[in-house]
Amino acid sequence: MNRFANKKTSSHMLRRVITSIAGMCLAVTVLLWGISAVRQSSDDSQIDSLRQAIVRSAVHCYAMKGRYPESLDYIKDHYGISWNTDRYLVDYEITGANLMPDVTVFPIADKEAPHAD
């Protein structure tokens, strides 16, 4: 009978457990990274869609009335555009009745995020 058989088996088993744990940690890390990437892509798409909807509404108003809307409130009231004001800040700058307004949409940081003191 081999005196060292138990030692080899236990070190081999320990190596297998460590390898399994490392593999699971790697899989969880890749999964979390993937979820984060999908979320960021979705947020970017929502921002772009909101901006395009506001611009289309402004252009439609110009086509119908010969001037761009004077405010976001006009677009909300007459074109049915709405958005989550807790998630997005919309900057609508007009420079004249016949000049295309500058529309910028900013994401608002999550309020649940911990603050650094």
C-alpha cells in the first residue's frame, strides 16, 4: 500500500475545488459585465430616441406653423412627448423662431447611489 496516496488525492481535490471556485468567479464577473454593457446600450438608445422625438416634433411644428416651438412645454402639450424627469434632463435652447433649436438630453445620476463623504 502506498503511504502517500491520501496526500496526493487530497491535494488534487483541493486543486479541483480552487479551480472550480475560480471558474465560478470568472463566470459571475463576465455575466455582470455583460449585464452592465447591455444596460448602458439601452440607456444610450433611450437618450437618442428621446432626443430624436423632440427634434421631429420641433421640425413638424416648423413645417406646420413656420416657426419652431418656443419651449419644451409647447412640445409636451401639443405633440404628446413625455419622459421620465427623474432619469433625464432635457436642454432645449432656441436662438430664433426660424433656427433649429439645440436639443440635448442628459442622464441624471441614480439618487440611490451612495454619496462620498
